[in-house]
Amino acid sequence: MEQQDFDVIVLGTGAAGLAAAIRAAANGATVGLFEKAETVGGTTAWSGGMAWIPLNSKSLAAGVKDSREQVLTYLKSLSHGMMTDDLIESYVDNAPQVLDWLEENTCFRYQPVLGFPDYHPEHPGGLPGGGRAIECPLMPFEEIGEWGTKITRGYQISGTYMMSESSMARNRPDGGVTESEYERRSIRDERGAGQAFAGFLLKACLDLGVIPVTGTRAVRLIEEHGQVVGVEFKRTDGSEFQARAAGGVVLATGGFEWNEDLKRSFIKGPLTRTVAVPTNTGDGLVMAMRLGASLANMREAWWVPTIDVEVPGWGKVVWQVNGERSRPHCIMVNREGRRFTDEAANYNAIGNAFHVVDVASFDYVNHPAYMVFDSHYLTTYGLAHQKDPNNVPDWLTTAPTLAELAVKINVPPAALEETVLRWNTNVVQGADPDFSRGVSVHDRFWGDAAFGMEPQTTLGPVDTAPYFAVQVNSGCLGTKGGPRTDGSARVLNVDGEVIPGLYAAGNAMASVMGMTYGGHGGTLGPAITFGWLAGHDAAERARA
């Protein structure tokens, strides 16, 4: 069988894999970077491109008041026993250094996103005023030539603006970017959001001579004398080969959200949709399990409510309903026609509401759910780029009255009318006594900016006919369980001992965040941090 030799092998080209490859190569290691898909960037390139990096130097320089103790207090307040101190501390201590190292040693650039609140800002140690999220500036993709066409492209988050621009004009899908600015950006193919995040990391790899090999799936780890020494691969053309690495193998293959058997075995509740790249089928997880890796956090995912929509050029797709839920004049109800949660809560937290089981019916009582809104909402804010009440797409249900709408979506008409009446009455009083919507700064941040940061940013009556509804499903950005690791991203076996030569990062590892989500970019922050740590340790191991 054909054999290739490297110091370090990295599997996956999302943020974790690219960061691992960069750090290993910068240490002088020869790096084999392999990608299962034909494109690179993974779900990172589809994302909003923010990373939650507390204590980053640029935020602190801008005047953000934060401390190590405050960050640790915040994370531990969300733990519910699902986080481990060694991983939390490794993340908090290393993440800011990783950012500075990347800027000092590569083309990677970042800027603080000030004003974005943490996802649980009122918890001990939380920052209601934000300051822990970062993003990349616009990147000119002309600098990477044909690789610019090989980055995965998403359908929901435009790569032509930055998320900070979206926050400044958060009721506009274009992020408030003018047409002339779009034209200027097109000259050098300047992209933001996840495109920029993945693009900068990819360029850093290319600058170091690390060329991703696409269309190559890792199928089995090679273990000799108790340590991982390589990987068996299969190309899309069916040919097979081996690659060996003196330093070890970094698993950065993403989660298992596209593997129905693994979801059935591990996930705690309904997970019927995902917005992750379809190559995330748990390959790294399965390979690690064969070697006796200890697993953790397997029941959890980065939860997000989703709807099914039609997008021109893409067909039927899964659409995240995030900021849309926070705007006034809309609520969510279950199949009984009742509200069941704070609709404006962060998307990961709201996922837990879908997992409530009624012990009598033994059914998930809140899944699926329905987002219900009125004509004022549709014409003012729109949903999935739809704003015309006279040209309603097939995926959206409409009716002249709430009772008729209830019949169409198969919920009790009287219950829906009663729910909306109670909501409207509470809105007039300026509060939501049932689920505290609008109390948290986070709730108000993504509402209607015309109301500033008052509760009215998210509280508004559903009272203008015609009425609309769309089914909401339990989805995810990716799963967050996997091999347990130590603070250097080394995989541990079931006895708690390091498996020599095996590392995991990103959604391929058991997430440092446990069941929660610290803030904007809670996936990408740990991904680049533990990817970087894995690349560093593997390169040092190869040198030794």
C-alpha cells in the first residue's frame, strides 16, 4: 500500500484543523492536512465567524473590564457539573495567547466585537456590555487564488459582511452595507464572517507550505506499541493509502450530527435538523472509540431552532431562526397552542425547551413548535428574506384569523387565541410574567433596534391580520461530544491515561463548554485554542 510520511497529521480543515496545522508547521514540523470533502473550511466557513475569546488583548485595550476570576466564575455558573476545571482553565489561559500568537506569526488578523453581550449576561461573571467576542476583518480572497473557490459557502450568513456590521443594523439582512461598498469589496473579493475566519487560517497554512489534500477520508487510526503512528485513508476514487506521523494525529473532523446511528445512541432528545456540513458523520469519534478513548458530553449539541425554507439557488434548506425570534410581534407555541419558553433566549439554551417530555403521554410536548407572527412583523422585519404578505412562499402558512391559522397548523384554535390574547395583554403592561422575555440584555440586543435597549425591542403584540406560522424544529450547529482530552488536547483512554500520539479539537472533542454556550463564537473560540495546543504538542513530540 502507498505510504506517506509526516511529522504531524491533521484530519479536517475547519478552524480546529487549520489552527493545528499552522502551529505544527510553525514549529518546523512537516504536516499532512487531509479533508474528507472536496472543499475546505468546514462549518467554520458557513458560520458568522465570531470567536468567544475572553481576555483578548484588543478588548482589554479598548477598555473592557474583565479578569480571569470573572471568566471562570461565569463559566462555572453555567456548568451544571458538565465542565472540568482543567479544560476551563486551559481554555481561559491559552485562548488570548493563541490570538496574539496568530497575529504575530501569521497573516491572521482579528478585531474585538464590542457591545455583544454574553449569552447569559446576568449570571455571575457575565458581561452584559460584551467584550469577549472577536471576529476577523474583511479578507481579500484574491490573495489565495483558486483556493478562494474551494472554500465552503453557506446560504444563510453572507460572506460579504462582518457580523459586527449586522449588529449595527440588525434589522437589515445586508448588515447595513451599502451597494457601493459591496461593489468595492467585490474588486478584491473581500469577504467577512466565517469566510474571513476560515480564509485567514487557510492562507496562513498555505504561507507555511501546508497544502490541504481534499476528497480524502480517514477510515482508521494506526496504532503500534500503544501509540498512534498514522492513519489509513480512502480517496473518493476508491484508492487507499497510509500516512505515518512521528508526532501524532489530530482529530478535527467535526461532530456526528449527520450520523443517524450515533445520534440515536448518544443524543438526549430530538435533533432533526443541522446546519453543519454534511461530511460531519463522526469519523473521528468512531476511530477514537476503537482505541478505547474515554467519551464525554455525548448527549449535547450546539442547539439551534430551525425552520425549513426555500432559498433561490439552494432549494429547500435548514434555516436558523435566531434574531428573528427576538423581534416583537411574534411568539412560539407548542402543539397545544401554548407558549413554552422565552422565545428571545440564546439559541443553544432554547434547545432545552424542545426536550421536555410529558410523563403521561411520553411525548416531547414542545417539539415540533410553531413560530406565530402577524403582518406587521412580516412587512417590517421579514423572515428568511421574505417580506411580501401578498406573495407568501409554500413553506409559510397564512390565514386571515388566528382561529383559521390554528386549524391549518393543527393546534387548538381556542388555545392559540387565548395564548395570543394573554401575550398582547402582557405586552401592553410592558412585561412577560410567564417566561421573562425581555428581562435579559441578550433578549433585547437582537430585537428591534428602533427601541434602543428597552423591553419593547422584543415585546410587541400579535394583532395585525393576516397571521402567519412556520414549523420550528430542534436543530444544531453541530454535536459537542467526543473523546475526553486533557488541557493540551491529548485524548484520554477509559482509564484516564493519555493515548500517546492522539489529539482532538473542535467538535471532534468533548467540548469544554459542557451543556452551555458562553457567548457569540462559543464554538470557534475553543476550536482554534485546542487545535493550536494540539498542533504545538504534536510538533514537540515529533521533535523529541
